[in-house]
Amino acid sequence: MNASEIKIREDIVRLARSLFERGFSVGSAGNISAAVDDGILVTPTNSCLGFLDPERLSKVGHDGRHISGDGPSKEFFLHSAFYETRPGIGAVVHLHSTHATALACLSDTDPDDCIPPLTPYVVMRVGRVKLVDYVRPGDAKMGDAIRALRGEYGAVLLANHGPVVTGKDLSSAVSAAEELEETAKLLVLLRGLPVRMLSKENVAELKSVYDC
């Protein structure tokens, strides 16, 4: 195991604990993965994000073969589909964070734009968010649903389930997941009130300046 992989393992444990302690996941909910040279590290099935062991993280080869550690998350299909369809990403974060999951349960959430441009940071760090039809957790069809998006979305809401966010590396994926949840919280708090969204021109400027 090289120094880079050791560091990524430590980062997964540190950031997962931070998410757990701040209520972004509870119990054994949620899973995190990060790419390494010879495969993908992913949190083990039924593990708690607050109490991970870096040496017991599951390692899965690019061919889907379990290489080492505890058994991978039962939702690994979800992670592998993102790596297959979005070249260049380095991490995937799936949470059951309260407000994003609430939006994933509301029947009037726009399936093509779950998180509208309420703040500049959700545009810069998350981008457009797609609602993915409900699939039973652990069902391989979840991977098929992500592959059907053809890599067009870096973040999705799984209907009645929760958010999944990708990033170029672990830190950026976690930051984006946090930004998505905080924006979802604002959207829930503001429901029924007159809301001023960013204009198309505002969004275009952000995308031009920050290449997002």
C-alpha cells in the first residue's frame, strides 16, 4: 500500500466522521468511495460513517472484484456507475442527509432540476441535480439508472432515498454534498414564500468565471 492510498484511507475516515458528527448521516446510513491507482476504496456494508477503520475499508478493483478489507457497501453499483460514466472524478459521496432527502420525497420536486439556483455556491460546487427514479437499495438497477444519465450530472437525488454527489477528489465531493444539503435546507425553509432565484444571466456568469 503506497503513501497516497494510506492518505486517502485516512481522509475517508476523517471526513466521514465529520459528516456523521454533524448529522449528515445517522446509524449505518450513507457510503463514501474514493479512487486509488489500482481500484476504488469504499466504506463497508452496514458500517457507520462515524466509526470507520482505515484498514478495514473495502477495496474493489476496476473490474468489480473485491480485493481486500470488509465487504463493500451494498450500493457499490451506484458508485461504480459514476466512475464509469464521469471520467476524471475521484470520489462519490452518498448521504441520507435530512433536507436533501426531504426534497427527494416531495412529489412536486422538479425531476430535472431538484436544486434550483438559489445561491451562487450551489451552482459553483454542485451544478444541476437530477432526480433518479426509486430503486431498492442494493439493487444493481441503481447502477443502470446512473449509467442511463450518460455522465451528464455530477449530483443526483435518489427518489425517497437521498443525495449522491461526485467530485474530482474526496474533499471537493464532501464539500459539494454539504453545499447540496444546506441549499436543500434553505429550499425547505423557504417553501411557500416568495423566493428570488439567480437569473439565467447570473448562472451563465458563474459558469463562465468559475468553469463550473
